[in-house]
Amino acid sequence: MADLKLFRIESGKASELTSRSFALERDLQTLIEENMEVTFGVRYLATEYSTGKVHRGRIDSLGLDENGSPVIFEFKRTSNENVINQGLYYLDWLMDHRGEFQILVAARLGPATAESIDWSAPRLICVANDFTRYDEYAVRQIDRNVELVRYRDFGSDLLAIELVTSVSSQTSATSRKMSSGSAFPSPTDGKKSSRSKTVSELLAQADHELAALYEKFEIFALSLGDDVIKNERSLYFAFRRLKNFACVEVHPNTKNLLIYLKVDPESVDLVDGFSRDVSKIGHFGTGDLELRVSSMAHWPLVEELTRQAYLAN
């Protein structure tokens, strides 16, 4: 695979910084665990988690992502270690031990968060200094949420992480556990908390114009890069790279889309009736900038702001 190049520019002159592996993979694991929310949008739960005497394994790291999905991190320690198979084994273990995981979440993040876990899309994130083309091919054959992430340590307090390959499983919306929304709790609107229909059901009820608007947004969001993944949650669609950059609710009754972007509202000239700061207003999904889209009137701005969110996350 091509290496990631990083240069320092001083007085118009470029000098290449040399990358390296961590001397001890445990050092990388500790660094990621201490900064999991910033780097991956995942809240840390546990390290070296034992799977018990029967399964006799230890999951490197456990977390819960922005959408309430369980996340397993596995760190590749040697070039010949089959970290993908090991991680898939732990994914199956996790799905068979949901109660145990829920107790862990309740203890670390509270009972309300534990009750809102979304079991439809558990994730496996494999982190290594490099992967082979066979690793990338293998994950593309698996109908599971698997991400291969390569890191480079450039010293001088510089760490680069790169999403090499990401595969999303296709799960049925009807099999999803209803969730109160984001795993990062915020005050919620009473009307929203009473919603009983999934976002896919609401989209099916939308008229032609609203459905076309959503389709246009989805096509644009997915076209931003090969690393974009769409995940359907009970109440919204999430678009992410390593972290969410956009979440979309569909409202057929009011004939609009509510698009939440991870863009600082203070950096945007807000337009009355179209965009607003919701950093202190409860809503489903993630993102502090809300766009209310009911027509093509502001579409160029929708694309511009969505692109900003993509590049920032």
C-alpha cells in the first residue's frame, strides 16, 4: 500500500517527516482509549475485556459510538496476526452476551444510555500500522460492519489515522431496536420522544417531492468520498466516515428534511427558517447545525455545508 506522506513547511521549504510504528502496540491502544471520542466519535467503556473461561479471550477495547452502537477495537500487533478473524469472533460473542454489555454500559454511562443501545449495527474497528490487500479483500466479503484503520506515528506529537477500508452490513430496519436517539444524551423534545415510526417508514410515507429531496441528499453525501458509510437508525439516517458528519430526519407531515451537520453554527451565517444553532436544543442524531430543507431553494448551501462537515470529520 502507498504510504502516507507528511511534510513540515518552514520558510516555504518542505521537509518530510518520517513515520514509524509504536514501539509497543499497547502504547497505541492506551493513546486511542484515552482519546477515543475525539478520534473515532466513540465513548470508551473497557480495556482488555475478558470473554470468560469458556471463550478464553480478551477484547482489546470496547466502546459505544455516537449512534448507540457497540464498538469493538482490535489492535494488530504483528504483520501475520489475523486480527480480522479474531475481531469477528468477538463480535459474535458480543451479540450472544448483550446483557453483559448492557450492564457494562449502565455502569459506565448510566441506565438511560444502556436502554438505548442499538444492536442492529455493532462495529469492529481494526487498527494497525498497515494492512495487506488480502485484508482489504477479506472484509469486503463479510456482511458485517468492519473498518480497517491505519495509523502513522510521526513523532513530535503528531499521529495520523486513515480509514483504509470500511464495509457496512445491510440489516433490516424492522429488526432494529427502537432507540431514543444519540448515545450522547441531550435534552429531547417531548413530541419527538413519542415518535413510533422508523425513519424508513416515514420516508415511505413521504410525497414524491420530499422523497426526491432525500434521495438527492443521499446521493450527494455518498459521492463525497469512498469512505462514506450510510447507517440507518430507528429515527434518522447517519452518514459517517470515522465519525458522523450528517444525520437526517424525515418529516412527511411537515414535508421537510431536518439535516444535522457537525459544523460549528458560529462559523455560519444562519438563515431564518433554513438554518439554526441546535447546540443547546435536544434532537436525535449528532450535529449542532440544523438545516430545514423543504425545497431546492437553498440547495447549493446544503451541499456546501455538508461538504464542510465531511471534511471536518
